[in-house]
Amino acid sequence: MSKQKQGITILGSTGSIGRSTLSVIEQNPDLFRVIGLSCRGSIKDLALQIERFSPDVVATGEGKASELKQLLGKQAERVKILEGRQGYVELAEFPGSQKLVAAMVGAAGIEPVLAGIRTGKTIALANKESLVLAGSLLLKEAKKHNVNILPVDSEHNAVFQSLYGEKKENLEYITLTASGGPFRTWSLSDFSKITLQEALNHPNWNMGKKITIDSATMMNKCLEIIEAKWLFDIEAEQIHVLIHPQSIVHSMVTYRDASTICQMGTPDMRIPIANCLGYPDRIVSGSDFLNLAEVGKLTFEAPDIKKFPTIQMAYDVLKMGGGAPAALNGSNEILVEHFLNQKIKFTEIFEILSSLVQTIKGYHKDRLFSDKPFLFEMLEISDAIRADQWGREFALQSIGKTAVVN
């Protein structure tokens, strides 16, 4: 008797994580069936995925459904097409899938993730921002609905694998590794000259533009520190960062007996994705197997906080708590968007984020947050969204913009 295929829904199927997920699914055709797909604006790519994987339901960005229907022609009659913010939520809730791969970029992913949790789906989480904005609330919901959240990020997945079968009380600390990005060896005095093309040229990973810029500023590691605190229910002081340019050791766990266990693999996101899709079993990822003889040498170094102050920001906002992490995330999203559009310099990202952290510290110190309670205490998802919005507005005001915040 053949095993029933597991239904998979992918939020953000046209992005790098989404495409890698579909690649793993193709490697295991007897195990999975695609139930739902979504994108924001890559309608042509979504149309090709619909033709190839025959999902039951898809969701597009606001106002993009008609374009998709036109591209699909008669095939549009065989798939339910949703759009916009509510469409993503309905997609996450749609029956038939057991796992929801949350690969949407940015804060827009939080509501669909919450919807997936509330319908009992296992969450394969690649959307950092969900836990950064409202980690305590999402984990509370996951516990309430008896839902597993499996980390797709290579670093968190490495920690997840290194914790298999271990008792939490034996954990001393975890170490998240970082490639150091394209500017690891650059002098700080040269940062003002960094171009967009240079920032998008990651030495190891092929990722979407937003996360690639976050890697260049090491903001991705800041977000991962915050995320790790919630995923593994540990204190911020138990989260260390180590630069590892080869991106072979993806993270490490150190136990009370001074043993350190790590997970290694080629820098290919299909490996952690396969771990999440197959969990608790191991499945084929399609990645090359690691050959340490060919790699030859693995090196490690401490992060340079002067060049990359974003790492320290993680510990600062975690210490303040409340909506501070959400505000930092929202501000960063706006700044990355403006840098990608070449409206600000690379160094302005650091400057404005540092200003935001200092501003929030001032509110906490002087208790001048009566009109901003969301920065001090997180009670509802709406508090997280308000804090994120405040961070976006802070960034826009800091760069003298009056554009409407999405």
C-alpha cells in the first residue's frame, strides 16, 4: 500500500526559497503534492509553476489576479485564484496541505503564518520577520494549536539538527555562523564607496535581493539572533555569532560538558528545506554531497562589531523587548528598499538603524512612550504590526521621504 502524499503550500513560491522548495519536491515525487502557491508580482513565473505543479489554489499580489488569469487562459478554470493580503491568509488556511512553507519576504508574511498555525499546519519557516515581529505571540499560538515550527534558515536548521535527542538543560549556548558577506575584508573607511552591485554580489549564497543586502550589512544575522531566541527558547546571552567564510559549518551547539556539535553541508538551501519537508525522516535534497578534502580548509573569526553594528542591535532590542525588534525590522525593510532603488548610501542603513535603536532606548529610559505602548509591551499581533509601522515611518522621516508606507 502506497503512502499518501503530503500536501505542501508555499508562500512565496517564485522567490529563491520557493524555487528551491519546488526543486526538493521534484526530487521526491512520491512523497509530496503541491496544494498552493503564491507570489507578489512575478506572475509569469507563477503561471509556469501552475502549469508544472497543478496546485489547487494560488494567491497573487493585489490587483495581479486578472493578469494571471489572462496568462493561464482556460487553465485558470482549474485553479482557485486569490489575491492581496486576504488572499495570502486564505491560501495559508486552504485545506489539503499538512505543511506550510513560509517563504514570503518581510512583515507581510506574519498574518499568513498565523493563519497556518491556527489551522494546524506544520510551519516550515523561512520568513524571519514573523518571529522577529511577534516571536512570543506566534510561539504561544503554535503551542496552543500543537503545531511544530521547523526552521528553514540554514543556521537555525543546523541548530535544530544539532539539538536532536538532547535535553534542553544540557545546552550551554549556540553559535550561529555567518559568511561575513561581500565586505568582510573591506576597510570601514571604504564602506561609503560601496555600490549596489557590490552589495548584491554575495560570495557563497544565491538569494533574493532583500536578504542579500541584509547579508551585506549583517542585518540578517541580527534578525537570526532574535529569531533564535524564540525558536529555541533561550536567553540572548546564549546566542553567539562566529564568522565562517566558507559557509560549510552552518551553526553549532555547545553543551555543558564542553562538547560542541555542528551541522555541515554545501551552501545549498535545498538541504535545510529537505530536512523540514521530510521531518522527522531524511529525504533526498538534490544537493551535492560535502567533500571536505576538496574544501581543504575551514576558517573562523570573531565578527567586527565596529564594521557591522547590526549584530549588537539584536542584543539591544531583545533587552528592551516589546516592539523594539519589530520596529528595527520595519525600519530595515524601508532602508533596504531605498538602497535597492539607489536612493540612499549603504552606510545610511547603519546610521539610521543605530539612530532608531538609540531613540527607543531613550523612550524606555525616560518612560516617554505613553503614546507608543507597543514599543514597550507586546500583547497582540496588532502591537507588532504597529511597532513595525512605526519603524518604517522612522526610516522614511530619517531619509526625508514622504512616500506612503505599505
